[in-house]
Amino acid sequence: MHCCRYDETHQVDPVSSVNRADLMLCSVERSNISERSSQMSNGMMQSPNVEEGDIINVRSVPTLPTQPKNIADLAKAHHAMTKNAVAKANADAARHKAKVSQLTVELSTLKTKITPIEASTAAASEANEEMIKSLETEREELKSQVQNINAAWTKEKAEHDVVVKTLRGQVSSLEESTRALMFDLDKNQQEKADLTDQLSALNGKLNFANSHVNDLEAVLRKTEAASAANERMMRRLEDEREDLQAQVETLTGTQANERSEYDTTIKLLENKVEALLEANASAGILMADLRAEISSVESNATDMAAMH
């Protein structure tokens, strides 16, 4: 700390960083001036050369000055520090008093505001209690509805399981009949192939006979009866071939109709299964929505109960 001469024209001491330790140090040093002055008079200490107006650092000077003029300067500096400390304490007290007054006014304002808030809070509390009661009633109704829905769903699921089991049995029967029809169709196609081979062989023989007509005209005249018989046999074979073709076409049409009926039945079964799956999914969504709504109602009731 640096002490300087007291300035009568200023309210603030030009001393830097005043604190309690420095004031105590100055007081202790001033109390010891007499003892050190006596020591100086006996030649034990020598006073440093201090000019008028110099700044005295009481911490760095090894010995305090004992000249009356310097002692007076030190006393003035101590008085200035004390005066500044008192002024600072008074300013702090004034600020604290103003702050207390402001806080008192704010407290009164808050009390004025709290009264309607308490009234509205009481009204809101009563309204919340009524709402909680209605929500609890609604929750009980929802629980009853959920129980009814669960019972209906259990019953409907059992019915669906029976229907699905029946449909699966029908599908298995249709698959067996389809395999039998396919086997019959393969058999008919094989018979048709055999008849076609026979007709091809007969056509080859006929072509061979026609190629030798010129060479066999004499023989042909002798064998007109045989040729007529052959022609009759050819017509009969042709009729049989046409009959076989008609039978094959009939079998093919019947197989196509049965295949179409089978496909239609399978499609209907698939549609029924899809409808059942969609119904199950819709019921599951409805159950999830109801559970979510119940959870929301319970959460809101819990939050309102926690608020009160």
C-alpha cells in the first residue's frame, strides 16, 4: 500500500487499494512511533531522507520516519484511509437500505398478486378433482369395454380357427382331386398320342399303296373288293379317329372347366383367408388404440393427482 498526503479538496483518498490489513498496519506502526523515536534519539536507528510530498510505503520502508512533519503526513494518510473506509461503509449501507426498500415493495406487490392466484388455484384444484372423477369413471367404462372386446375377440378367434381348419381341409381335398384329374389328363393325352401314331402309320401305308397304283392297276382291279373293304375300314377308322378326337376335346374341355372351378374355389378361399387376416389386423389395431387411450387417461389422471 502507498500512503500519500491527505487532500482536503477530495472526498476520496488518492490512496490505492485500501483494505483492513493496511489500516491495521498503519495503526500498529503509529503506536510504535514513540519507541522508535526514542531509539533514534539514542543513535540506534537512522531516519531516511524524506522530502516533503514524497509517498511513503509503510511496508517497504525499513524504519518509519520520526520527523514531526513526516509523522503528521502519516497521520493524515491514516485519517484519510479511515475516512474513506467509513464513507465506503456508509455508501454500502445506503445501497443496502435502498435494496431492502425495493425488495419490500416487490414483496408487497407479490403478495397482492398471490391472492388471486391462490383463488384461481383453488378453483382449478376443484375443477381438476371433478375432471379426475369423470376420467376415473370413463376409465372404468373403457376397462369394461376392453373386457367385452377381449371376450368377443376370443369367441370370434375360435370361430375363425374353426373356419380356417375347415377351409384347409377343403383345400387338401381339392388338391387331391386336382392331382387325380391331372393323372387322368396325362393318361388321356398318352392314349391320344398312341392313336395319332397309329393314324400316322396308316397314312404311311396309304401313301405307299397310292405310289404303286400305276403298277398295281391290274392287281387293284382284282382286289376291288379288298380295296372297298379297305376304304370301309378307313372310313371306320376315320370315324373312330373323329370320335376319339371328340372324346379328347370333351375331356380337355371338362378338365379345363374343372380346372377353372378349382381355381375359382382356391381364389374364394384365399379371399376368405385374406378377409379373416384383415379382420384380425383391424381387431389388433383397435385393441392397441384402446390400450393407448387407457394408458393416456391413466397418465393424465396420475399427472393431475401429482399436481395436487
